[in-house]
Amino acid sequence: MAKNPVLGALNIEALNNCGCCEGITQETPQTTANRPGLSAIAYRVGTHQQFKASLLARLHSSRQVALNVLRARQDDDFTIALLDAFSTVADVLTFYTERVANEPRPNGGPCSNLRS
């Protein structure tokens, strides 16, 4: 890897050209559109795979200098495992948020506080 003579750190362009992040795009939050009259509303903003892909994409495109030296993308790396764990938490939270949004209400419809 090429060194940046001014900062003494790894050159960002050399890191971006390594090819380890090809195909990674930010996928969350998803937009949800619900037409009137549905018995259940879609309220999830993502799944585990989408959250993880988004976190990896943001890690790759980060402008934080401290993250420029982080090149690992294997699941056994501690940082990637931490992103995977956070993706699991986000997936569970969005799953149960959608379940709560679809709970029956006294007036028979979904929660009026949630916007579709």
C-alpha cells in the first residue's frame, strides 16, 4: 500500500482500489408504502442482510481517518462481527416494531400514531 507523505498513513485511493468492497451498497432504510385498507401494514426498514450490507458500505465510504486502515471484510474479524451483531439487533427490533404496528387497536385499525 502506498503511504501518504503528508499524513504518514495509508493512501485512501490505494485502499479503495483493493476490490474488497465491490458490490456493497447502502440498502437501509427501506421505504415502505402501504395502500389504504390493508389488514396488515409493512413497517420494517430492513432485514439482517440489508443492515449488514449498509453498515459495510458506510464503513467503506467513511470519511473518518481512523477507519481508513480498517481493511478486513471477513466475518471472523472483530469489527465485522460487531457489525453483524448490530445487524442482528436491528433486524429483531424492526421485526417486533412491525408486529407492534400491526397489533389490533380498539378501533379495529393499526396504530394511528404510525405513518405509512
